Amino acid sequence: MKAYVFPGQGAQFVGMGKDLYENSALAKEMFEKANEILGFRITDLMFEGTDEDLRQTKVTQPAIFLHSVILAKTLGDDFKPEMVAGHSLGEFSALVAAGALSFEDGLRLVAARAMAMQKACEAAPSTMAAVLNLADEKVEEVCASIDGETVVCANYNCPGQLVISGTEAGIDKACELLLAAGAKRALKLKVGGAFHSPLMEPARAELADAIANTQFSAPICPVYQNVDAKPATDPEVIKVNLIAQLTAPVRWTQSVKNMIEGGAIEFTEVGPGAVLQGLVKKINKEVATKGA
């Protein structure tokens, strides 16, 4: 079975999507529609902006979403997913590509999500860190041991690669303890805030209203969602999981394992970069991976 996966924040690069815009009338039309919906020419920033431009959350998230979704649409009849999943932001791309959300509604939700997350980041100084070569259980134990600060596991990316999220002081203390516990690395990331942690609660509440007022349909195939790593096709279940996603961890390792158990033998990454292909291979080196 064919699985399609969609990347999240961090996959962006200057020039992303330019080839699609220049070589496909459909892509050009969709990009121009996006400029209109967003109220600024995101294409200028994607195609000719700076790394700094693309690092702004309000730009990064719609940019990755647009690159992924428009690429999927230009595949035409070749896009025949039997299951899909997206990493964090990529879940919105996956839902649009699988027909659960319209392109316009998906983009509006992603833009609303980005702005809500930006506000939550500014309200409380917070950050994230990557932890390498330490068992998930040990990382969870260290996070739980830090008193007076919020520190949680945010992304279960693949065995031996976990991202933690929390307050600045909490993450500093956690990194110190994780290295002492045997982690190969515990490195703070250049991100604006503590994504997928309780510190995103103000953003979750804001996005919940937007999602509740958006029309969702049954997707053309199961969507394995970040929150529980299970396949969903019921629009109401999808909405509940999507709202919970902002404050809950991304269970990517479990999602990929469950997709393989569900019959996936080939994973195609749709969007900028090849991060997810690498993660899938680290989770199970037997399956085939490729870019769209």
C-alpha cells in the first residue's frame, strides 16, 4: 500500500515552490489564490525572500503547507494515497490532500494556527530541544522530575530522536540532566516557543473556534493523526484530534509503525525537503521511501 507523508516546520528553504509556479498553470493559479487569501504575497518570500523571512512562523507554516498541497495537486491522477499522515503542521497538508478540507479552508486554518502560536510564544518565553540516543522512557522520566517548570516530550520523531518542549529554564535544566543520564546530545533548537506543550494552550483555544466553524468532509483514505497515531476517517474525530494537537506530542514513530502494520510498504514525502524519508527509514529500514 502507498502512504503519503507531509513535512512540518523546519523543512522550508528559499526558492521552495518556484519550479511549480513556473511550470504548472494549476500551481500558479493556486499560489495566486493563496496570496489573495493571506493578504500578502507569500510567493515573493518563498521564491526570493531570505532565510530570516521564512523563519517567521506566520510565513513558515503557510509556505510549507502551500508547497506540499500544491505539489500533491499537480501530481493529478498519480496521487493515489491509501493512507496519509503529516508531521505537526503537515497534518493540515495531509487533510487537504486527502480531501477532508478544501484548499482555501486549510490555508485559512494554517494561517490562523501560525498567528495563534506566535501570540502564545510571545506571551511566555519558551523553547524546545532535540535529545539524541536516549530511551523515550528515560527522557519522559527526566522531564517529569523537573519541579516548578513545564517540560514535556513534544515530538517522538524516531527511535533515539525525541524533541522536548517547555519553559526556557526548564529546558536548560532538562538538557543538563539528560546529558548526565547518557544522551549523546541535548541541543536547544532555534524555535520561537514550546510547540506541542501545555504552554500552547492559548493557541489551542483560539484555533479550536476556527476549526469548529470550518467544514470538514470524510477523507478519501485514512489519516493517521499525530495525537493518537491512529487512522481516522470520521470528520468529527479528525477535528477533535486536530484541536488537541497543539498541546499534545507528535507521535510520529508510532504513526509510521501503525501505517506499516496497516499495510504501507512505500512512503512518499510530499513537500519541501526529505526529513520524513529519513525518519521513516530510521523507524523501519525495510520500507521504500521517495520524494514526490
